Amino acid sequence: MKEKNNQLLRFQTMLENDRVVTTNNFVQLVCLDVEKVLKEYFDFRVSPQLILQKVGSEYEVKIALRAKRIKNFANIPK
């Protein structure tokens, strides 16, 4: 859980500091990070799709994923 939070925090920091370079390499890197997190919650065969768009002084981030199933959890990890 801590690794997921670190990945999301790193992505958030990059966006907040406005040092984002929206090259294909950047999008691929983010997709790989997001895919690692989503694999803990969903079963899927195709990698998630990321759409990153600057809107004024902010970024709109959309992630699309087609999952085969949602994984079952007995309890929520802390």
C-alpha cells in the first residue's frame, strides 16, 4: 500500500510543480505506474489508457481501463 501511495504522490508532485513533459515516454511511464496499482484491484488484459490534457493552469487526467473482473477483498488494507 505504501508503494502505491509513493507512486501517486510522485505523479501528483510532478503535476503540481508543472515540470511535466508530455512526451510518449512520460505517458508510458505513468501508464506503467498506474497499471501496477490497478492490477491489485482488477483483472485486465489490455493496459490502461491515459489521456493528459492541460486546461488553463491545471491538468485533466483521464484513465480508461476495461476490466474482466474486480478482485475480492475480505477487508480493506490499512
